[in-house]
Amino acid sequence: MNPTPDQPTVRFPRDFLWGAATAAYQIEGAVDADGRTPSIWDTFSRIPGAVLNGDTGDGACEHYLRMPEDVALIKELGLGSYRFSVAWPRVRPDGGAPNSAGLDFYSRLVDQLLENGITPWLTLYHWDLPQALEAAGGWLARDTAERFHDYAMTVYGALGDRVRHWTTLNEPWCSAFLGYTGGQHAPGRQEGVAGLVAAHHLMLGHGMVVESLRSADADLSLGITLNLTVAEPFDPAEPADVDAADRVELFWNKVFLDPLLTGAYDARLAARTAGMTWQGRPWEDCVRDGDLAVISVPLDVLGVNYYHGDGASGRIHPPEALLGSRVEHPSRPTASPFPGGEDICFPRRGLPVTGMDWEVQPEGLTRLLQRLRDDYDVPPIYVTENGAAYPDLVGPDGSVHDPERLAFYDQHLRAVHDAIEDGVDVRGYFAWSLLDNFEWAYGYDQRFGIVHVDYATQRRTPKSSGRWFAQVARTGSVPGVSDDVVAVG
Ligand code: PNW
């Protein structure tokens, strides 16, 4: 894939925020350091077949040890902001008492960022629930929302004087539905409609944290990051495909957007899950009076993560016609992440795919941003993740070339620009990811970084996409193709 020919240079608004993102378990390593206890990902990654090649986050990018070097890298790339997550099991090991040694790491990180003129963009939960809390029921237990609130306030107590941008949850869809319905992610449970119970408790925790942070400091910028999709029927003339796309939209987007931005669940959610139970009861039994008022507390930011298009079908297709790995697990039996959705599949539509077998559909991002504006009263949007896994070409001189990733960024940034031109209030963009890292169920097999990591030596090398992205961040514009050659060459 080459950058689309004959594209003009496009300029972003002057105060547009440019950054790169990571997550604690994916980069930190040092899983036993300074009092950290296991998270559900430490446990899950040890289940045979759960993670490709048996990889774990034990070493990862050794960011816990190399943090100053990594901040220097962000500075060298000229990025205005760095989106990272705090590890709950470092800060409150086993979900118990606060641990100052764990908090110190993030305090030093924040200081280092600020000293280098980089705005910290902090995520409280990027999937690393303390294992002890999973043993007590995990996100299926309402109490976990309370524990999350207490943990969040501990982090606020240590960093609230210096961090302005707070994100409660990263992609609760993955935590809830890959974690408790499909089993592709930790804790690996496959309990049908339980995913909706987990989703509700995650969102309850989100709302509780927003309420408390808001009353602690009215000037904070508070948000949540969702991974949203633009599901289309694979064949719009096939009723089964139209129905599958409708369920994907419902169980992926609306299940979070509606309670968050309208204060109510779509009644179709209960209708679509009629007769399904978890522990003998319908999932809606977990919703108590007042919960939706908490969940829909006003936000300053909606974070949107976008990776791929989705053409859904509800019909049988030969396995080779299906996209391999979008929500499939590489090597362990798993279930559909959509409650009752065992018939939902994603056939190939002839679009290019990345190393994850995810369809490249940049205009889907434009449409998604437009739909958020049209369908909801949305706060300002930041694209908090976008990026792609492709193999890197390492040259004899050690330089790393990734023309496909560069083209992916070029196309998706143009798609964001189209949405802004159309009047959507998008204020920033974070590349996923700063570094190659532990890609969850795919271990170290898939590389998403704009900076290459040689795991044998931990050497970091900015890729050609990283150098290109740095130029975009510095100039606030995506260069026309002829300029690209000059900038990257
Ligand atoms: C997101 N799916 O994860 C996460 O926020 C990142 O931590 C991750 O590295 C990145 O996207 C790339 O995968 C997802 O199966 C993982 O649909 C899996 C899915 C979606 C998002």
C-alpha cells in the first residue's frame, strides 16, 4: 500500500493536540517490582494457548526501568502529549492499600513529561485489574466499581496537582465482552450475557470516578475512551446481514454511548437478550435506581479509538472467506463476544488488511466521527488511538522502514481532517502506539509502534512512520505525497 497519489497537504487547527499512546501492561515489564502484585493479564497470559507463543508482559519494553529514555524519545519526536495508563496493581496491590513505591513511578513519569513540555494524558484503567479483585468476582461484582473509585482517588491524590487530563476507562467493550462473553481477553470467561453485567459495572465505576474528580477539582478535563465501530451489513440486500450489523452496532457502540450520553439503555438491548440469563437472572437485574444518572454525568472529552471497518453477516460462509482474527482467538476455543451472537461473522470484503487481518477503511473513521456528532450530544472528541500492525523492514544500517504503516497514518489523518472540515469537533489525535509492545492475545507477534523495539536488546529505533508522524506533529499538517518523499527520504 502506497500513500494515495495526488493528495494535497492538509492543515489541522493550530491548537490540535498530537500525541502517542501506550498502556501499562503492554510496555512496563517489571511485574514484581516495588510491591506490584499480579493483574488478570499476568494470570491469563499463563493459560496455555491464551496468548500467541506463550508470551507474557513480564519483560515487555522494560519501560518501568527505561522510562526517562522513553520520555526523551517522545521529546525527540516533538509530540505535544503522551497518553499512558496507570497500573492498578502497582498503586493498590491486590486491590488493597495504597503503595507509595508504585505511585512514585507515575509521579516521576509525570514530572519527566512536564519538564520536557509534554502534556500527560492519563488513563486509569487499561485492563489490568488486580487478580485478587477478579477472584472476588471481577467486573461481575458491583463492588469492583467501588474499588475502582477508591483506586482512582488514590491516583488523583498523588498526581492531581500535575495531571489535568483524566480518562477513566480504555475500551470497556474489550474488558466486558472479550473478557466475560467471548473469552479472548483476560479473565477469559465465556459467560454469555455476563458481558453486559460487566459493562454496566465498568460504566458505573466510570461515573463514580467522574463525579468525585469533578467535585475535587472543577478544572480537570475528564473523559472516557471507547473503541467504536461502523458496522455495515456485508450484503445490504440480505436481511440476515442487516440484522447482524444492527446487533454489532447495538452490542458494540450503543451499549456504551446510550447510557453515557443519553442516560438510558436502548430498550432493544433487553429485547435482543430476552431469555438469556447470568446466574439465573436477566442482566438488567444488575441495574439499580440512580445508576444511569451516575453513568451519564457530563464529560469534557470523548476519546475514540478506531482501527478497522466491519462488514457483518449473519449467514454461513466458508472459513477462508472470513477475516481471521478480528475477534477470534489465535489458539484457544473462544465464544462470540456478542451475547447470543454465535452466527455473527465478518467476511472479507476485498479491502486491504493489516497484520491483524483488520480491514483498512479510513473513510469509516470520517463516518464514525460524523455519526457521533449527528446522533448524540457529544463532548469534544479526541482520537485516542489509531494505528496498524505491519511487519517492519530493518535495513542493514539498523534503520526501520514501514511504508504501509506510514500510508495508514496518512490516510486516517486525512479522514480525521475530512470530519473536521465537515464541522465535527475533533481536537487531537494519538498514534497507537509509541512503541512496539505486548499486543494482548497476540503477544509480541504484532508490532504497532511508530518506534521499533528490538526485544533482545531493548533498543528503540524510530521507524520511517515515526519520523513522518513527528513532522506532522511539528507542522500540524499532513504533507502532500511529493513532500513526503522529502520529509522521510
Ligand atoms: C486496543 N478486538 O485493543 C487497545 O486499546 C490497545 O491496548 C491495543 O494494543 C490496540 O487496540 C491494538 O489492538 C483492541 O479484538 C484489541 O476487536 C482487540 C480488539 C479491539 C481493540
